[in-house]
Amino acid sequence: MRGGRVVGAFELLVGFFLIIGLFTQIAGLLLAIVTVVIIVNFYRRGESSLMMHVLPYYILLFGVSVALLFLGPGAVAIDLPL
């Protein structure tokens, strides 16, 4: 139970950084790693009913975070691309 709260708080913090455009590529990398860990944990636990509804969201989140990692922040971001 505690691990889920920590992951949720971490996702919220990374999402905040992405919204304000701070450390965009680093936040994208961290979000991609967390998303892969969440997907792997779903498969290891065998939660098929929950996974059926939530898995497309995490796959989309992974794709967006990898795109942010490679493309970098936009024109209105606070930081510059790496």
C-alpha cells in the first residue's frame, strides 16, 4: 500500500515538472521508467481485470514520455533541451 502512494506522489511531482516545463527531458525519462515498472508489476501480479482498463493509459503515458525525452521541451518551456 505504501509503495503505491510513493509511486503516485512521484508521478504527481513529475507531472508538475512537465506542466511547468522544468527539467522536461529528465522528467520524461523518469516517467518512462516508472511507467515500465508499473506495467511490469501489473503483469507480475496477474491483475487482468484492472490491467485491461488501465494498461492503455500507461502505454500512452510511456509513449508520450519517450517522445518528450527525444523531442525535448517546446517553445514555452522554462528549460532548454539537452
